[in-house]
Amino acid sequence: DQYYIELLFSTIDSYVYLYDKKVQPIANEAISGKLIINQYDNTITTIELKPYLIYAFVASTNVPAYSSCTVIMGVKGKKLSASFDYIESIAYRKK
């Protein structure tokens, strides 16, 4: 089976979504997970992912930024993981 993991990182709450190979969302029932955050000062924070609504997971991050983070999920007896590097989002207003 092929899966895709999406991370929407925020300094307050971060959201994780799991998709199948057809990029259809997978319900969060009977799925466990954690978010491992590597901060710039080399601090490592591990946060449990909690089910949110039907297709999402939420983690109370309370981290201003990170150098990288890893999502680890347990699905149907398999361990899935995806790593993400921090990319600063900057929005510019067009004049």
C-alpha cells in the first residue's frame, strides 16, 4: 500500500492528514501517530497526534519554528513516516 502524509504546521496547533495512493483522505479511526519536532537549538519535542474530526490529526505544537520534523503513524500494523524541513512562508501584498 502507498500512503501520503500532509503536514500543516502552525505555531499553535499543527494538523496531519493521511491519504491513500489515489490521494483520497483516510479516516483517522484506529490510527495512532506522533510528531517529532527538531528545533533550531537542537531540542527535540515529541507530541502525540490526536484524532480531529474525521480525516485529520492535531498536535498542540506551541513551537515558533523548527529545523525539521517527522510524522510517524501506525496504520494497519504498518509504521509510516514522513520528514519535513521548515520552509518560512512569506506573503507579499501586491500594490
